[in-house]
Amino acid sequence: MANPPRVLALIPARGGSKGIPRKNIVPLAGKPLIAHTITAARQASCLDRVVVSTDDGEIAAIASSWGAEVPFLRPTELASDTASGLSVARHALAWLAEQQSYVPDVLVELQPVAPLRLGEDIDGAVRLLLASGADTVVGLVEAEHPYYLRTLDGGVVAPFLPDAPEVFRRQDLPPVYRLNGALLATRTTVLREQHSFYGEKTRGYVMPAERSIDIDTLLDLRIAEALLRETTHEH
């Protein structure tokens, strides 16, 4: 029997942030923000390691206390506003290969700003990746149809899509989706050989809106807090 694939969860969490200072460790429902993602990763059954990549000692200590590995601090040049997520992932893979001889088959990137995804979402995305033969699986959430979008030019309202029909029924429109930022699972051969998160065969793992909150503003934090309180009361 072939060995099961090695699946690494990588949680990127730099110290700097503009919208919400120290966003990755801001309190949410009594826990640092990053702790929600670490908890979900540890509840997933498909992962063999959960690693946090950070440049920040405080984030490293908090992540370790919640059960993640922090085997290195990433270089300063990979912690700027302009550093790409791809470069952070490739650095982590290179460090683990060189320092620990660990080469995973699949990398699952989990952003701390999506605290409501569950362990079952992570498992579902990885199962889809492996069962479908896809190169990459991304988290999606249903979005508002672009026919509803409008522009304002000098105060004049116009359809964002010039060919959008003037009259349409919502139920007649096909569903459309957007990336929710909650998870991305990709084969590490894609990262190494194509220098990209996305291979030619990319599939979507659709998640409900209530698990697709992306913390960018204080309002997002308030919404996430309310959703978490509601979930706690249900259980």
C-alpha cells in the first residue's frame, strides 16, 4: 500500500498590519485571532504538521502555546507589505526540507484572518484535491451576481456590466462565487515547479457565508464575534 500523502498546514502570520494593529493576535471571543485557525487545523484529521510562519516573537510564542509548531522566524524581507504569499510558502518549504528533511506532498495555506473555517473544511478540501486529481483547491463562497453591480460616474448610475439585462429574476441567474481566503490546498510540486499556488487543474471547495468571514476591519471582527457567540450558544 502506498504511503499516505504528507500534508502540511502553513499559517502565515506576520507582525505588521495596517487596518487593525497586531491583527493576527487581536482578541476574538476570548482567544487571539490566530488561535482559531490553529484550533481548526489541529481538529483536521488530514494534516500531519501545523506550522506558523512569522517574523514576530510574540506571535511565535502565542502560536506555540496553542499547539502550532514555529520552527523558524521568517526573514524580515518576507514580512513586508510587498512580500508575496508565494515567497513565504516557498521559504517555509525550503527551510523544512533543508533543516528537517521534511518534504510534504500537499501544502494547505490557512490565513489567520479567516477564523471561522472548521477542521472539516480543511479535511474536505484536501479530500477533494486528492480524489479529483486536481493541482489546487481553493475555498469559495457564493457571491452577489455581477448583474447587480453599478457604477457612479458623476452621480449617474450605470450597470457595471454594459450588457447586463435591465430586468432579470434572481432565481434565473446562475450562482457565482468568489475566493473566500479561508483555505488553499495545493500540491507542492506546483509550488516548486510552476512557481505558483495554482496549477492548471484548480477546483473550488464551496463554504457557507458564515464560515467565510475575512477579518479586514473592526466591523468584520464584530460580525465574527457575534457568529461565534451564536455557535457557542447553540452547543
